Amino acid sequence: MTADRWTDVRRRLRSRGLRWTPQRRIVLEVLDDLDGHVTGAELVESCRAVDPATTPSTVYRTLDVLEELGIVAHSHGREGREEYHVRPAANHGHLRCTACGTTWDLSEPEVRGLAAGLFGRRRFEVALEHLTVEGRCAACRIVDA
Amino acid sequence: MTADRWTDVRRRLRSRGLRWTPQRRIVLEVLDDLDGHVTGAELVESCRAVDPATTPSTVYRTLDVLEELGIVAHSHGREGREEYHVRPAANHGHLRCTACGTTWDLSEPEVRGLAAGLFGRRRFEVALEHLTVEGRCAACRIVDA
DNA sequence: ATTAATGCAAACGGTTTGCACTACT
DNA sequence: AGTAGTGCAAACCGTTTGCATTAAT
């Protein structure tokens, strides 16, 4: 059990000659807390709550490097904007209700049929981490009659 | 067989007290020619080829009204940008190769399994017209070894 | 004649960039 | 000491808005 959740990240940065800075730590911690589905602008906002001096450029640049290292990933969010999240052990897609905006994770088994079909018929390899399925959730279907 | 492909659109606009203008006609014709998957900015560009006087505001406002009438629809495109297309008779999703950018239509039967599963398990109703599945196509999978 | 639609120019919001300065290593 | 990273301010791009003018009905 390590004292710091991010020691591994720090090591990966260093091994590439990159650096572990307070700003990067804040971005990563905030992003992790938010538990995914956050746009760049929202992340800037949330980071300011922790450190009011947070700058957009730093946040976006941090997202870039962390994404390059595979620590952060993005998926397609509402209004066609990118949404970032700390990359989980297993890839997953997203299910979003267009009415209430709630999102759920979509696990590999749930998409296996679709992926298998597309691969079989078209030799197309689905990128689960970029899959966002939109529609209306159970609750909203009831509300809207 | 009508002389003009858009007489019906014209009628639908008029019935709501809206108007059929040369600009709207250009937007619709160009959008139809481009056969879907066009961002707003690209559409402005293409319209300028037909009429150099084309203005962004007019194009975007036209997309809004035509979408409200159900004549135009948008889906999630590359870089998380919205892509517009003239709405076809049958709803369809999209399949995009992230490597070469090519997109294919995804018909209802191809997604039926996924939709049925999500509805059965989660009572979630998939909006096919907003579904974009990303991944790598057969050709790009071969190229990348 | 009425009023919807246009064109312009300006504003907007999110993101990116150049550059001098700071600070991790 | 060396160089990656920061912060600022300005640029950028796609999109939206207010307003006076034009034109479809």
C-alpha cells in the first residue's frame, strides 16, 4: 500500500523526462474525484475550487500529456463536447440519457454482441472507450408518458 | 413526380408561417449533395462555393429551423463536433473509422441486438440517430499491421 | 403591409499558442 | 544548471446574437 495514489504516474512521467508538478497533481486528483464525464472547461472550473490560480492552458496541456501516457482518456459527451476521465482498469463505453443527462458505464459484455456482429460482417473493430450510446433512460421514459 | 424536390419542405415551412428563401434552398441542396456528415463550418464553406455571399449566421439559423421541422438531423462527428445531414426516410446510426475518417451508415437491424439488450436489462431506449460507433475499419486494420 | 429572414459586425465560449518566467530534476 | 512546465495575454475557431435592412408572403 503506497502512501500516494499517484506514485506510479509520477514514475511514468519521470521515465520520459517529464515532471510531476503541483498543478498536474491537482488536475489528476480533481479529475479522479469527479469520476469522469467532465469537459475541459468544467475541469478548469473544478480545479479553481481547489486552487483559484488554476489556468486553462495548464489544464489542457496536462490533459494532453496524461492522455498520451494513457492515464487519462476522453469520450464523446453532451453537445458533442469531449469529456475526460481517469482511465479505469477496464475499458468501458457510456450510456447517456439525453433527457436527464445521467450517464452510466457500459461494460464490454454488454456491447459484445454489437462488436462481434460488426467485426463478423464488416471486419470493423469497435473502440469501446469511444462508444457513447444515447437515448432515454427508464425514469425519463416514464415521466414523458 | 414533382418538378422540385423541395416543394414539400416549402409547404411545411409555409404552414408554420415560415418562408422559403433562396438561401434556405442553397443550404438544403448543398447539404443534400454532401450526403451527410458535414459540420456547420464545412457547410458554410460548401455553400460559399455555390453562393459566395453565404453568411454563417444564415446557415446556422437555417439548420435550426430545418432541424426543428425534422428535415435535417445531426449526429456526433469527429472531434466531438456536430455533423448535419438531410434526414433520410429511415433513421440510422453511424460507424466511423478513427484512422481514415470514413463513415458508414448503421441500419436498425445491425443495432437491434444492442438496443434490445439495453432495453431488456435497463429499460433504456436507444436513440439510433444519435449513435456513432467508432473504431477501425477493415482496411485500416490491415494497414496498421 | 406585414413580419420573417438576411447580412453585418460584434460578442461569445471553449481551446490553443507564443513567450518570458518559474521551478522540478 | 538545464530544460520542462507555468501563467499570462492574445489569438483562434466555430457558433451565436442584436440590430437595421431586405424581401417573401
